Amino acid sequence: MNRQTSQAISAPISNAVNAATPKESCELLMREVLPLAKRMLAESGEFYPYGGITRIDGSTVHVAAQEKDNIHPKSKTLVDILTEEFQSQATNQEIQACAIVFDVLIRPPNETEKVDAIQVNLDHIGLYSVEVLFPYVIADGKVTYRTPFAQEGDYLIFGTKRKPHAD
């Protein structure tokens, strides 16, 4: 395969050791990685998928993906690269949480029109997986979030998928 993943920042940028629950740990990670998407949207109107991890020691690191010999990779390819890299790190017990951040076109709940949104897929070793979506608009170089929403994730990173609830 002609792919590679590289850590964009190798030094810890925060410490999430004090997070009491998997959800809180993921929320801390999301607060670390989300501002870059907003900044890139304001500056360029777009961004390539990227991610972040919380290591076992609680330190947080931003992660960028790249495809060898392709300066304009498809977003799905980069999301796949990040997913594979995070699965490997989870298998090797190097991380406790991860986030993959990418741009999507979605239909928010109770709406008929599709809108742009930042999607943050969060997974935690403590059997927690969620997709958080931040619909947005860009006007005069400023990104404004609309009402965010979340849904259960796919549990792709740590290899555990819950069975659907019987309601």
C-alpha cells in the first residue's frame, strides 16, 4: 500500500489524565482537535481530514495523514489511513482515545436541506464511540456553528461494537 501516517506534532499538547469517564476523556480530546478545523475553514474554506490521540499516559497529540506521492488525496483515503493507524495503536495499547476530524455534507435532524458540517469521530478504550457533528456556515471569513448533534459511533478503533438496543 502506498500510504503513510505521520504525527504532525510529536510533543504532548495537553494532559487528559484527570478525565473521569470515557465520555469526558473524548470531550477533552475533541476540544483539543476541533479548533484547527474551524481555523482552516475560516482561512481556506476547507481542510483535509486529520486526527488526534490521547496516549495511555494521558498526553494528547495531533495527527496528520498523508498519502505517498499524492499531494491531493481524497478525504476518504485520509480517513481510512487515520482509522488504520489508530486501530494499530489501539491493538498495541498505545492509546486510550482518538478523534478523526473531517468535513461532511449532512442533513441535520428535523431538517430537509443538507448542510456542511465538521464531523468528529471519537473512540475510547472504555467502550465509548460517538460521532459529533457541527453544522456550520462561513460568512465573511468567519465560521459560525449551528446546533451540534451527536450519534453513536461505529466502534471501529478498539474493536468493540455494541449490539443495537432493543427498545
